[in-house]
Amino acid sequence: MKVFSSPDFDEHESVLFFNDKETGLKAILAVHDTTLGPALGGTRMWNYTSEEEALKDVLRLSRGMTYKSALAGLKLGGGKSVIIADPHSDKSEALFEAFGRAVDRLNGSYIAAEDVGTSVADLEVARRVTPHIAGISEGGAGDPSPATAWGVFNGIKASVKHKLGKDNLEGVKVAVQGLGHVGYILCQYLHEAGAELLVADIFEDSVKRAVQELGATAVPADEIHKVDTDVFAPCALGGAINPNTLSELKASIVAGSANNQLETPEMGEALRARGILYAPDYVINAGGIILISHEGPTFNRDAAMKQVSDIHDTLLDIFARAEAEQKPTDVVADKIALEILENAGKKSEAGQKVSA
């Protein structure tokens, strides 16, 4: 398994592999960049088909966390962890304590939170053996999913404003792919705003709930990207925009909570060429990490959620710059994030010279 020569390796500061024979823990922790501060990122538990797939995921996700924190104006770096296991059958307190010990070995350079396949309760078990855990009840923020959904909701409003010229979501059709913690709460926000919902999920009960409670229209999971809609909102796993789905998209906007929505970097330009507006995933889904960044003795949820709402204006700025430069929105977002990191690095170097 290649690491340094992997196409997804982006000068990561560290990539660590952990194995605990007693509990069965197999985990990869990746710290991408700590220029702005300690690397904060979620813990994904998934039954990966291969170790190579898990490595690719953690490398891409950790890089995305660096850019996410930078564009959100946070003093945090980017990191991520993945546990190779089935979240429905392989969880145990012993396993998450072992994971906590793995996190602790990074001495605070990486701070773990929940993600796909893990919960606040799981991370609270890990907290028993390491202080380097965030997004749990102890810090005041708790489950970051509602904040992530609120950020995506505001991002969809910005996208609709830019692309469709509408200041509200009344009557706007939104196809939501994935009704997990974030996806379902997003649907609640959209429903309250008057949007017309089309939904899909691999779990039938989640779809039935959305139909009954929110008046949504059910769509087969493998058809949701094809429906005639204003907004396609990927809220499940990555790679929703790929050569196969791209040719079938009828939406004029792609804006959802999933990480790594573009299967390859070329997909951003392909969307632009088709006139489809893309809200870069690590910008629109930053609500959770923004909430967590406010944790502490003076935690104020209202202040945190207000900052989450700023995702709306951040995206409008990116859209305007991308239009002016005739570049894909993801390329422009990357460029802005790199400018922030470069400037922070220069300030740090200047400070070191002065102190020396």
C-alpha cells in the first residue's frame, strides 16, 4: 500500500496506522496541516472494501479539513481518522478506548470528533483515556450535526440566490441524497423554508419518515441524482459527482453536506462547463467544526450558530470570484485556503525571527 506516492497524499505532516489485537481496532489517523492550529477532524467508522480505500479516504478528508478550517476563519488545522470496521456490528467500549489511546499518542496535534459511523456516545468513551476529543457533551457543543445541517441550509440559500436569483427557498426543488444525522435535519430546515423535497436513502425507514413527517417524495437511491430538480444535495458518502452521474444530472446546483463530493478534481471543471453551480463541500459543510471551535467554559451556542450562518456570505464571495475568473468554484476555494495558509505561515516565520 503506497502512502507517499499516493495521488491523494498532499504533503501530510503525519499518517499513522494503529492496530490493537485485543479489541480488533484497525485505524488510520492522518494529520494534514497544523499551520493554523491543532488538527481537528472527525472519526469515520466504515466497512471499507480495502485498506487502500480507507487510506484514500483519510488522506482526502484530512486535507479537506485543513481547507475547511482555513476558510471558516478558525485557528485549527486539518486531520481525520478512519476505523476499518462495520459500525453496525463491530462497536465496543473497549474498541473506542483503544482508539482513544491511539489519539492520545499524537499529544494533541490531532483532536477527534464524530463522523459517519460514529456518535457522540462513542467519542465520549474515547474521552475516558484522552483529553483530545471534541464535540461531546463535556465541551458544551454536543452533537455537531444540527450545526452542519444549518450551514448547508444557509449554503443552499446562497447557491439559489446566486444561480436562480431567489432570496428564499419557497417552491425550490431540492433532491437530498442521504438522510443520516445531517441529511434529515437539513430536510427539516428546507421543509420549514417551503422547499419541495425529493429524498433517497439506503435505509427505507429513513425515507418513510421523511415522507410522513415532511411531505417529501421518495426516490430510489440509485435514481436521486437523475431527478429534475433545482438543487442536488449529496449528504451521504463521497464521490457523488463522477463521470457516470455527471452526465445524468438535471440539477442546476450541487450543494450538500457530503465530504469529497467530486470523485476527481476534474469534476469541478466538468460541472462548470455544464453550467452547474457547485458549492465546494468543505465550505458548505463547515458548520460542525465551527460549532466545536466555540467549545469551552464560555460556550455560547447562539454566537456559534451565528458564525455558522456566515457560510452563506463566504460562498457568495467564492461564487463571485469564480465567475469573475472563469474558474471552477472548487479551484477558487482551494486557492483562497492556500492563500490563508501561506499568509499564516509567513506571519509565523516572521514571529520566530523576531523572538530569535
